[in-house]
Amino acid sequence: MVKFRYLEKACTCLHVACTRLQICYDMKAGILYITIIKARNLMKLNNDQLPDPFVKCYLLPPRIIENQRRTRYFSRCVNPVWKQTMVYPQIKVEDLKKKYLEISVWSFDIYKPHTFLGQVVIHLSDVHIFYEEPVWYQLVRDTSESSPPLEVKVTPKPRYETVKPSVKSEQRPANIRLNAPIHAIPTKKVSHFVSC
């Protein structure tokens, strides 16, 4: 009975765009494994040209570059087979329940932006997805249908921390500048050496 509920998400029709995924979680090591196995029935591009498909995999939230993984792309293919595993280390069980996967398929283009072919959003709070069996998921072109209900805030990680001095500008000496770059401190020149 649980298996039926799980398979309702899966793609059953042979004529719609689908991707086959395998999702595993190692509880002892805290590692999430997503294997992108293959896709089928991907749409052709506007000029009736076959796509050059690849997959982007995001572990959300947050939407940062460290949470993105990509597969390689195949030239002119509507039924690609990737068999690539994406690894997300150091994921705690309690954090896993608040996260979801965004798997999107794109057509690679070197000269212009990549073409979106479809996506699926998988909530990781559902324990039934961790059966370690490959499952077909239908790719949705309209992202509003597959978007998750929780809000994603994009917060870039600061590369450095800005420290503001507590001294007011009237009280600080004139030779100290705020937010000035740090330079190397000059060393004293040695005028003589002592031999041992």
C-alpha cells in the first residue's frame, strides 16, 4: 500500500518526458546520493533540432552554487543515459526533512543560454523516496506546477567579514582609514650578521 503512494509520483506514460532517478541516504555517514540514470522522450528544440541534454541537480534551500551538481551533456539525443551519481556529504537527518531536490533537464548551447526542457521537485521529507530503487519521474515544463510550497531565499555566502570599528570618526587618529586594505608590515633591515 505504501508503494502505491510512492509510485503515484512516478511517470507511467511512455509518451511523456521522464527522468529515472535513484535516491539513497547513508544515515551513519550523513551522505545523500542521487543517481541520475537516464531520461526519455525529451522534447525537441524550436527548430525541430534534437537537444543536447544535461541535468542540473539542486539540494534546496538555500540556492547556492555549492548545492548544485551537473551531469555531462550528450549531443543530439532525446533518450540520454547518464548513470552519474551526485553526492551531498554532511547532511543531517533533521536537516534532510526540511530540504528538497530540484532536478532540471536542459539543452546545452555554447553560444546562447541553455534551453529548459523540464524539471521535477522531490521533497525529501517523504521517507518513501529512499527505497534505493530507480523510479521514473515526470518532467514538468511549467515550473509553477512543480514548485515547492516553501519559500526559497537566495542568500549568498559572504566571502569575507566586514568589521566596523567602534571608534567614531571624530575620535580616530587621522592616519587610520576605515576599510583600508591591509598591507605587509615593513621589517627592519639587518645591518650585520652573527656567525655561529
